[in-house]
Amino acid sequence: MRSPFPGMDPYLEDQGRWPDFHASTITYCRDALSDCLPDDYVAQMGEAVDEVRDTWIEIRRLPDERLVTAIEVLSPTNKGSSGLTEYLNKRHRLRTQGVNLVEIDLLIAGRRLPMAKPLPPGHFFTIISRASKSEIGDVYAWSIQRPLPKIPIPLEDPDPDVFLDLAEVFALVYQRGRYARLIHYDRPLDLPLHPQDKEWAELVARGKDTS
């Protein structure tokens, strides 16, 4: 079964399904990228274990496996008071090392990543910081009512971007995780949403017409 939502399903975050969803999303994003990368690139999982387990995707250039792009799917720890400072240090380190950085934020709760300019309106964001212009980030923003987008993944200049279809990844993760059997869509949604968005989401979850 598919999620009742046209894009990101907020009930995954609200009902404690995020850890499993997060791990699967990183895996399937890695797989999707592996299918479209040029032959002289590979996508691999990066992992660090400190107080919490942290995973991300690394795109490396062959033959020396030079790190070209890091892709982060943010977790509640990255956006919380305990882990934000550590994550920002990692963010700064990657940028100063000349690595492209893609940050995908599919969480409604928690602090947004700091930017030089205010983020545009939206519930979900992707920030793309290219090594060639590390001080400027391209921001993609969309609301809870919109489909998940295709996002560009930068490689090493002058190679063109490849594209990651977040909607396809989400559909695969949702189906294989069997979340339709686990989520209680009849329950109220407890996330920091505008009342109109909250009402819309609860109507969608219950299969009501929102047109």
C-alpha cells in the first residue's frame, strides 16, 4: 500500500517510526544513486558511532576513491540541542575540505539548519552546497501538501549533476517497510504545524476529500 499523502508522510515522524525509516531511506538513496552515477564514481555508506549511530552517503571518485559529495538525511539528533553543534562542526569540516554537501531535511520538528539568509517557506528542505561556491547554498523547499521533488546531486566539476528522485525512494521505503500496517492514521497529529496544515494532514490520513 502507498502512503495516503502526496509527498512526505508526517505520521512516520509523529509515531516514532523515524529511526527505521531514516536507515532505509539512506540505503535506498544510495542504491538509486548507484544506478545513475557515471562508471568512475561509487556511492557508499558512511558511518560514525559516538553517543548515537550516524550514517550518511558518500560519493567517491575512482580510482583513488576521493570523497566528492556527502549526502546527509537529517535525523532528530542533528536538529536537536544535543547533536546540532556536532553536526554543524561536521558540516563546516566538509565544506572546508572542498566536498559537495547535500542536506535533506524531511523532519517537521527540530531546529532548522542555520543559513546566511532566512529559509523560504516550507516544511521540508534540501540544501545543496557546492564545493565550487561553498558560501552559497541552493535551497529547495516544499510544503507538506506537495510531492517530494527530484534533487540535483553535484559531482566533480565539470561532470554534470545526477538526480535523486525522492518520491521514488519514499514510495519504495514506505512499501517495503509496511508502514501502512504500523501507523495509526486515526490518531491526532502532534507536530508543530500551522492549524490549517494540521487539519489538512489529518483529513488526508483519514481518507477524506481535501479539495
